[in-house]
Amino acid sequence: MDRMIYTALTGMDSAMVRQRAVASNLANAQTPGFRAETFAVQTKTLKGPALEARAQTQGTVRGADMTTGEIVRTSQPLDVAVSGEALIALQAADGAEVYSRRGDLSVGVGGVLQNGDRRPVMGEAGPITVPPGRIVTISDDGTVRAADPAQPEEPPEDIGRIKLANPVGSRIEKDIDGFMRVVGGGVLPADPTAELLTGALEQSNVDPSQVLVDIIEAQRSFDRRSKLFSTASELDQSTARLMSLR
């Protein structure tokens, strides 16, 4: 009886993990550049001489769906969408280099160029900083230029180039904050051929209608396994009554 309960418990735990992943996808259905989390279940069996009549399960977030989202024109000069498979390099809160496809850029406090998650955008020599009062433009190759409105006759000054990283051939994973990191640490190499589409944003690749279906399936899976506890209790009571007749 206890094996039945523990088997059901692992199934409920997997269903809860799936629900958390699906809820995260639904919450970020409108987040630019978001990559949907994918879920997988592994069967865990104990090897031994006894018959393997039951198998426990373990549900995990396997990774991210790297399918490109829809590109939407915004006409905002600091909005950028990445062409191809390249990723925008950012500086995480712990100082490490992380990666994202979110391209709703802006100039933050202190003049730091940042994305919609308020993470500094990395250039060739660290985070890109814009001089005060300058008008910022971004070219297709990621070069960031700043023009002085007080001197309109002067050409814009190059202040950095956004690092567009190449993930091909490298193992990357999605962290709890939604950014991509290199497995085991390290950084991705820059892709000099990568290009940006300015005045546009890549949307989330989450399909809201499919997410709603996944939520219902995850909830039903949890409910089915929770009913096994009631079944186990009824079987235990029936066994106790049979034993009392002896």
C-alpha cells in the first residue's frame, strides 16, 4: 500500500512542476523575446530481484523552446529584434554574462543601456554607457551611436557595439530569472555577422491557446493522482475489516 502512495505522490509532484512551468509561460505570453519553458517526465525505477510493478516519476523543466517569435514593428528607435539565432548579451545581477532575445532597450539611470528586464546591455568592453543628454541610435550591426542635440552638424559618436552572441555549438540553459547561461559557466563568442532589425520587437513564442490546454491537462493529471490516496485508504479499510472477521 505504501508503494502505491509514494508512486502517486511522485506523480503529483511532477504535475505540480508542470503547472509551475505552464504558469510561467502564460505569465510571459506578452513578454518580448520570451522563450517558452519545456517540460519532461522521467521514469524512475528501483532495480532489484522483485517485480517492477510500479515506477516513480520525476518531472523537470527540460529547457526552453528556441523557436523564433513573431517580429512586430514598433517604430521605437531603441527597439531591436535579433535576426537568426544570435542572443543579446546582458550583465546579470551577479555580474555574470547572460543572454536574452528581449530587445526593448532604453537608457537607464546613470546612462546605462538596458533591456526591458533592466539588465545592462553588454558591449565589446563591458556594459554600454550613454553620455548624458545624447540622442541614441542603433545600427543594424549593433553599433550604438550618440548624437549631441546641441551640435546637430556634428556626426553621431560611436559609443559601443552590442554583443550579439552565437549559441551554436554551446550548451546553454535557462536560469530561474529567465536568462540563458552557458552550462558550467563561461561566455558565448560574439557573432560578427549577426544583425538587428531596428524599430521592431520579437514577441514571445508562447502560444496562449496551447498553454490553456496544458494548464487543464496538468490540473487533471494532479487530480487523478490525488484520488489514488482515497483509493489506498479505502483498500486499507477493507483489508482491516477482512482481518477483523478472522
